[in-house]
Amino acid sequence: MTMETTPEPSGSGTAAKIRRAADGISNTLNVIGTIMILGLVILVNADVIGRNAFLAPISGVPEIVSMSIVAIVFLQVSQAFRMGRFTRTDALLDAVARRSKRARNAMEFIYVIAAFVLIWLLFSASVPLFDKSWQRQSYVGTVGDFTFPDWPVKLVILIGCAALLMQLAISGAVALWGIFHPAEDDGAGQ
């Protein structure tokens, strides 16, 4: 649900507190992802300077970059959804909303349920991968040069999926509420 259609939490009720907590988690993960981007910029530039000026590249930069990109995506995905930045078109939803807010909310609810199922499947498939990585202490890199355990990235995938599932659940609840309590619906489609 986009920010234009998702009302901000108001009051001090339980739903508003849950919403604020979920938004705080998404914001925090987003900030961590942004800091990681800054760190990657510094690391890649240091590697390029070291490689060209001193003929001394930094070991493990390709591995760090590849793992960090995955982590950054999952750290920022829930905030992207919350802010309405997922790739999708609202043209149909906007056209439907002009006739019936209830129908628009129903379509939004279907979208959220489909996304929730997809992310739940991703989360469920990632749990055994994390467990296996943790148990075996698997790593990326080359022994003697650079190694890094891959379980932290797999953990970040789980955390990012969980945060997105929270945002999807909230968005679904808002859409479901809108189906049964459409604000300023003109009565079309009822």
C-alpha cells in the first residue's frame, strides 16, 4: 500500500503502537543498509586506489561486495514497501478508486495476500539454508587469502523477510479495514 493510501497511525491504541514499532524496525534496517552502501563505496574506492597506486589490492573485496548487495536488498526491502517504492503500477487501482474505494481496497488486499504468500515461501525456504550454513560454518572466499562466514547474510535475509512480512500484514489489515469501512465511498460497486 502506498503512503498516499496508508493512513499514518494515530492515537495511542494497540494498532498504532504496532504500526510505529514495525515502522521503526523498517527504518532502522534501512539505515543499516544505507550505512553498508557507504561502507561499500569506501571499500571499493580504497581497493581501486590500493590496486592502482600501490599495486596492493584489498583481499576479499569481490566477496564482500557480492554478499553485501544481497544483505542491503533485504535490509531495505521492508522500508521500500512501506514507502510505496515497490515496482508496480497504480493506474488500475487509481481508476478503480475513483469509482469505489471498497473495490480498490479489495484489489489492494489481494495484492498484499499474494505478496505475503510469496515472501513467506522465501522465508520458509531460507530458514534451512541459514541453519545449514550455521551448523557447517560455511564461508565464502579462499582459505589463506580471505574467508567470511556466509551465515550473517542468510540471517539478514530472514530478518528482511520478517520485516517485510510485518509491513505486508499491516498493509493487509489496513486494506481489509478499508473494504468494510470505505472512507468517502461514493457507493459505486456496492
